[in-house]
Amino acid sequence: MSEAIRARFLVIASFAADALALGAHWIYDPERIRREFGRIEDLVDPRPPTYHPHRRRGEFTHYGDQALVLLRSLAEQGGFAEEPFSRSWRALFRNYTGYLDGATRKTLENLAAGKPPAAAGSDSEDLGGAARIAPLVFALRDRPGELLSAARRQTALTHNHPQAVAAAGLLARLGREALGGTRPSEALARMAEDPEIEPVFRRWIREGLASASQETLPAVLGFGQDCRVASAFPATVHLIARWEEDPVRGLIENVMAGGDSAARGLAAGMVFGAWKGPEAVDGRWVPGMKAEPEIRELLEAIERGRPR
């Protein structure tokens, strides 16, 4: 399978994982998920009460919507530009019918107060800001230094917490290495021994790798189902390490584990897509995404504009 195909699917699989998570997103009781939805193997509508009452199957959570804004900005600007992305991101929420999380509300408040984009980001330590970077990995995959900088900067625009920013850089590196043909678990094992990576992240990577022999539900419960990098990052490492050869099941198990499955899914889906290409997604998910035609058009536009 060509790298070009896998590059497209690192984006497509990331969006598909978010769409798959939509129905049960932020339900923290796995038994409730099973009771209300059964086993979620395809895109489903959210059911009340929900954080996404105006969403329907095939649409995205607020994370996926922001990733789509990033993809559009990359196509329009021919690369990552902070101020145009920030303007487009802000415009998304002017008449938004989806959920506004704390990071979004605080960033919008700071922008409204006149702070420049580079200084307006919230202090949120949630993984959501870092998890939306698949479009950057696609667009900047041949420019690793620029990719790492852009991944960190785009995250800081809304999640200006050191751990959120650092997580973005590590996920970008992991996605790029998987795209280059390195088995994700092997790339993670090397990262766990890299002295240039912060000790706390090396510990989280080792813990996530060590949990690969566990079933996903107890592993995620052990790390924490919540949005914080401290919980969601090692849980994402678990998903990648355990399911790198069966990513479709991995993304399903992620949803069934509950909590912030959308952020974990965006990140894991990106790595799975980079590693496995079309095999990273169920054949029903991609055509079920309402934005799928636009996503493919934007990927083509970015590809046409990439330097050769």
C-alpha cells in the first residue's frame, strides 16, 4: 500500500473515529453504553440526555468540527497560519449548535477581550486540542520540524497548557513515524527511552505499552476516562499498542470504554490510519460521514499545493 494512500487515511480514520464516538461521547458508565446502544460498531445518533443534542449520525463532535476547520484552513492558506486558523476557528462558534467545552469558552472569552490568538488560548490540560492534528500531519509530513512546531502552536491557540502542547508534538511525531512504516508500538517504545522527552510522558508511554496485554475497558478505567492529558494520553497509547493490527476493533473498544472517547479516537485513529490505511476503518464509517466528500476535496487541494 502506498504512503500516499495511508497519508489520506490518517486524516480520514481520525475523523471516522470521532464520528463513531459521537453517540456515546462523554457517557462515563460503560454499562449504560451497552444498555442503551448495544455494541457500537457503526455510526449512531446521540440519545438524550447528551452533550450533543443537535447532532445526528455521521456528524462530528466539537473536536471533529475543529479538526475540519483546521483542514479547511490548511487548504485555503497553503500551510498552517495561526491568525487565519484562529479567525476560522472563532467563526465556527458564532452560531454553533454543538457543545462548547471549557477550553473553547475561555479561548473565545480571551479573543473577545482583545487578546491576540497566540495569547488567547485557555489553560486547559485536555487532550482535545492536541488530538485534532491529523490534517497537519498530512499536510506537513515531509517537513518534520515545521510539523512539530505547527502541531504545538495550533494546540496552544486553544489549549495553552504545557502538557497539552507537549502531547501534540508527540502525537505528530508518532503519526509521522507510523506513516513512514514504523510499527507504532516500536515507535512508542523508542519514545519511552528518549531522554529529550519529558519524564512524565515517558512514564505514561511505558504504562500505556505495559497495559497492552489488558482488555481495553479495564485499562481505560485504570488510566481514567476523562479529558485530561494525564488520563487520555496513556489510554491512547494503550489503544494504539493493543490494537495496531486490528484498528477497527480498537476504535470500537475505545467507544465502549466511555468517557472522552472522541479525543482518544481522533488521536488513535490518526495513527491507525497512518499505519494501516483503509484497513483502519470499517467500510460503513467513511461513506456514513456527512463531511466525507468535503474532506476528500480538501485533501486533494492540499496535495496539489504541497511542494514536490
